Amino acid sequence: MSDGLVLEASGIQKSFFKGKKAIDVLKGVDLKVKEGEMIAIRGASGTGKSTLLHILGTLEPPTKGTVYFGPKRQNLFKYSERALSDFRNKALGFIFQFHHLLPEFTAMENVMMPALIAGHSREVAQKQAARLLEFVGLKARMGHRPSELSGGEQQRVAVARSVILRPQLILADEPTGNLDGENSEIVMDLLGRLNRSTGVAILFVTHDAELANRMHRVLQMKDGRFIN
């Protein structure tokens, strides 16, 4: 892979079966993501946006097609499950509409989790998490559990967690979908700041035209294909 490409997807197809009937969700999607690029994928509900993001994030395999990553053109779906899990933890950051914080842990502990899983010492992980929580404006809330945080604060914790291992690509699936206008602005501002300060590429799924137009590039999806 050349020209600073982080990810290249080729001919991605995904079908689900209802009885013997195949339901084709993705119908041959090609995509290239460059270093430092912010891309929005727009489309109505049911067009395949989230399914594509899950495949690119190796959370589920395609029916057909290939996903390559990095300058060595790593074919991700040739990895073992263990290697794929390790790759996902270290190279990708995920932000979902529902933040998926662990309720029994504090904001600090939730942000630390990927670093601990990767084998970092607790001291190192704690320093990294503290720095990121300060970056997202939650210095005073580090010891609070998710139930003690607002929805916007919980999503900011999720943003911090997604970048603690300095991933090359963040995959964000409707990350502002459950937020009001003010908190949506805060999260979008954070993503922009992270992109500018670290160079991380961001692939952002949304149905919101206004948010999509803040990205470097907007791709429109319809009936399982890009139409632009």
C-alpha cells in the first residue's frame, strides 16, 4: 500500500440469510482511507453504513471482498482470531452511538482499559488516561462512574478511551446520535482536535448532513453501494 493509505477495502459484499433467502446488504464497496483523513459516510437507515463500519473494524467478516491495512497491505481477514483481536485493540479506535462504558469502573479506569489489555503497566496507563481525560475536559470527573456522568460526558470518556493506544484509524458509528446539539458540537470539536494534533484518520458514519460536511470528504451510501 502506498500514498499514505491506512486502509483499503476492495469489493466488500455482505449478505445475511433469512431462511434460504439471501438479503444483500453490501453490494461491492471499494474504499481508501489516507493518513490524517476525516471521511463521513452518509445514508438513510438500512443502507449498510454500520455493517460496512463493522467489517472495516474487523468486528464481522465480509461475505466477499478484502480489507487491507497499513503499508504492508495486511490482509486482515487472514489473521487468526487472537491476532485480529490484538490488531483491533492496538491499531483501531472505536466510538459508538452507545458509549459502552463499563458501569462498575470509573471514567479513569474505563479509559485505561485498552492500555491494560495491551500489557501496559497500571502506572503508565493511568498517566495516559489522566492526560486524555484532561484533553477532553473531564479532569475533575476522573473518579466518577458512568452513572454519575451526563450522556455528553460519557461520550467524551469514550472518545478518550478510543485513542489511548494512539490508533491509526478511528471508526465512529453515529457518535453524536444520542446527544443534544451542544454535546454534539463538543464531541465533533474533540474529534477534529484529535485529528489535527495526532494525524489519526477518522471514518465517521452519520445521517446528519451538517456534521458530515465538516469532514474532509463525504461518501453517500444507497442500497449497499457508494453513489459518489
